[in-house]
Amino acid sequence: MKWFILTVAFAFTSMGICQAADQPAPKKANAAPAKTVDIGKQAPVFKFNDASGKEVDLAQLTAKGPVLVRLTCGCSGCDKELAYFQKINEAYKAQGLTSVLVFREPDAKMAKYAADKKLDMLYSVDAKGSAWKVFETSAMPVNFLIEKGGKIISIASGCEPNGLIANIVSEKAAKTVGVAAVDVQAKKSVK
């Protein structure tokens, strides 16, 4: 009889273990979801309206060549940094790099700002911050260098008004397009 009770108890216990093995492991309450936007991964699906209102598709841009997406604002630090990113755009656009600025500012402010800064690159206004959600970041500014074909090869975040971050991005962009890097921090000599 003891043998029978032990066998039945073991059978029920075994069934419970087997059922538990078929169940997915419980999720940890504090576990963050896996990042889908990261170095080595495909850039996210991202469409934006440029300054003229035309819809631009990031996938179409990266099909043609590398793209530098900068999520930024018009604060004093980002404003100082903008000159360095304009140098990056000038240095590598002939080799196929497309620079895209996404400003988290109101439309009215950006039209004047773009004219004052003589922006010669694609830019968009995203006052609600949708692009930051798409790129899974809350940092500002943050720069995503995406190679032809759409794979993210560099992410640089933070503001450095002296151009340190921009110079690092410049070196990586130069490597991507296959030319010598331009030191965007270098001062032009006055003759």
C-alpha cells in the first residue's frame, strides 16, 4: 500500500513538473524590453516630412548610400555643435552621405533658425518627439550613422559644443564613404 501511495504521489509530482516545463518562464517585473535599435542592427522604419512637407523614407535614403540621422534641438549647446555637423555634411556629401537633422522644436522657430543657419541638408521638425520613440532613445542630441543598406554602424549621444563628438562621427563617416577624415574641429586660418 505504501508503495502504491508513493507511486501515485510521484506520478502527480512528475505531471506537475512536466506541465511547468511546458509553461513559459515568468517575466521579471523590472526587465526592460530588448532594444531593436542598436549598433549592428537594421535602422528602424522611419518616415518624416522635410522642410517643404515632402515625405522622406529612411529606407529609400539608405538604399542610395550612408545616412547620418541627428536627433537634436536648438538649445545653445546643440546650436554650437550644429556648425560641426554642417562641416560633416559638406565634407562627405559628394561621396554619398546624406545628413538628416530632426529638431524637437516648434515649426515656427525652425523656419527662421534654418534660414539663419543656412542649413544645406535635410531637416524635419518633430515637436512631439516621435522620432525619439522610433529610435528608442530619450537622449538629445543623438547621432545614428547608418551604412548603405540600412545597418546602424555608430550611435553617438550627448552634446559637446567643442566638437569632440562631431569629430568622432566625422571619422566614422569618412571610413564609411572611404575617404580621409576631415577634422571638423580644425579652425580655418585667416590670411
